[in-house]
Amino acid sequence: MPLPSSWRADFPAFAAFARDGQTYLDSAATAQKPQAMLDALLGHYAGGAANVHRAQHCPGERATRAFEAARAKVAAWLNAGSAERIVFTRGATESLNLLAYGLEHLFAPGDTIAVGALEHHANLLPWQRLAQRRGLDLVVLPLDGAGDIDLEQAERLIGPRTRLLAVSQLSNVLGRWQPLDALLALASSRGALTVVDGAQGAVHGRHDLRSLACDFYVFSAHKLYGPDGLGVLHGRPQALERLQHWQFGGEMVQQADYHEARFRPAPLGFEAGTPAIGAAIAFGATLDYLQSLDGTAVAAHEAALHRRLLAGLRAVAGLRLLAEPHNALASFVIEGVHNADLAHLLAEQGIAVRAGQHCAMPLLRRLGLPGALRVSLGLYSDGNDLERFFAALERALELLR
């Protein structure tokens, strides 16, 4: 079966890749962009750019309406209930740093922060630094044999001094959906705030944040077929009220004189300076595009591709999958072959995959590995991409073994 993607033609990059003989299998790092997003971005700038919120002229009013419409589209996509729960940042990484600084006043020496053993650096280092600044204990929740956070050990490690749990929704290395419902319920029962890193999870399926019982949820637009330089922080109203401001400048000010100032509440109070206006408007167009697709068909296509990817990898002698990935990606090593050497030979054949430690160095060290290769898929990927990958992999291994 060829497994064609019904949506590939909506992404102009693939015509360019075809001309250059490239096969793109690195969507977990960043996704390609639909024509609808590119049109919106060009339309914003070509139609006359202007700053938002305080201009009284027509271009400014037009930009403000489009910018705030994009915020409303994000809220609707997440079933957030209110656009006021959506803060635009410059990426998931900035969202997490915002939380680490904005919540710092809630912690006292001896309090505990709990994180998963599989976290991306972006959901580890801000909490690590917060723990160092405030004299906190950083507790790492270990994984079970399947690659999920071990719930029995989490029950023991998340205690009455735990003030915050930060965990990924979908691992960018292991491809495992984490047991969020149980983890979030456990942390909430201990009175802890909860933060979900949805950078990978947001890409695969619609997630109802009214049902997902977390205090904060973050992701980046560029992984969800949107533009670079834009992140989303969703917060429950009661949680957002506990945030202190962390960046200061224009837009977020309510009243200022030379010696003191008062600041706006969320969302504008956490969007100091000129925001990524064009990116937000373009992301709104991306969400319109995604909304127009048959979500069931997209999920079925991605699942069929993932099954074929896993079947092909399991047929390679000496190959070890890292865990049993659920969705979208697979990371692996091959006995006697360095991941960087293999990635180089694949790249020479026009195959774009990711190699190294995937911004999860502690996890790779726990697995006893210097690095791994990762193949990751998008809704535009097709069966021919995988056939080219497997053919290139076979040729590379013939040279390396």
C-alpha cells in the first residue's frame, strides 16, 4: 500500500524537497507550513503592518482585530473557554521560563518540584534553576519498563511538600503518551500546581483543556504547522492570578510613573513589548486550515504510517527501539553503529532525520546511550517517504558494518 497523504499538496515545501531530492522525516523538530499560513503571513505584511492594541488608526485597528482573533482561535482549538486564558509567548521554552519565574514567589526552601525523567531540557532546566535559586528539592519521577512515568513511584515521591509537577504530554524521544490523568489527579490531591508540556502532544489530536485537569499547558506554534517564534501558554484563571510579572516594558503596563507601576492581568500583562503579531495572525490561519480537515482521517493516516515505520525498523538486524512508541515518531540505535555516522550517511542520500540527544540528555544517559536517531512524521508524510528512508538505511548500514 502506498499510503499517500491527502494533504501533502497543501504544503509547498514538498515540491521544493522533491526538486532537491530530499525526504523530510524530522517533523518533531519543526513542521512544514501549509499554504494557508504562508498566505496569511504575507497578507499581513503586504497589506500594511501596524502595532496592536493602542493605535487609533485603521492599520492598527485591523492588526489588533486579527491578532485578538488569532487568540480566540487558539482558545477554541483547545476548548479553553475564554481567550483570556491564552498568553502568547515566543515559544514553549519561553512559556516554561515564564512560569518558573512567575511562580517563584510561591516556593519556600525545602519545598519540592517533581518532573518526569523523560523531560525535554525546556521542561527541566527552568525548574532545575528555580530549585537552585530557592533551595528546593527537585524530584525526578522514574520511568517504568514501557517508558512511562511509574505511577507507583510517583505516588511515593509526590508528597505534601510538592508544590509543582511538570511533565510532558508526549515524549519527544520515546513517543509515549504519558499517564496524565493519574499524574495530574495525584499532584492536585497533594495541593501542587501542574504544568503540562504539550509541545509534541498538541500536534497529534485535539486536546480538550477543560477536561485535561492541569493548571498550565504550553506548546509552540512551529511544531503545529505554524510559524516560528510563537508559543502558547494556557492557564486556568485561578492559576494565572498567582503568576507574578517577569518581563517589563510596553503594553503590559496599566499605570506607571518614575518610581512605581501597576500592570495588567493576563493575558496582556505577560506580553511585554511588541508581540509576534504576524506569527499570531498566521497561526490563526493554520488553525483554520487544521479545523477544515477530517481529524479522524488524519489520525488514521498517521497511525498507518507509524505502524509501517515500526514494522520496518523491527526488521533491521541489531536495531533497538527506545521504548514502544505510541505515535508520530520512533527513536532507535543500531548495535555497533554510531548515530552521528548513520545520520550523516542518510543525509548524504537526502534523508532528513534527527540524531543526537534530542534535548533530553539526562534521559539518554539513563538509557546508557550517547545518542539516538529519530524518525518523526507529520500529516503530510507518506509511504514513499518511508520506502526511501528504509532503502537509504540499508545502503548506509552496508557501508558501516
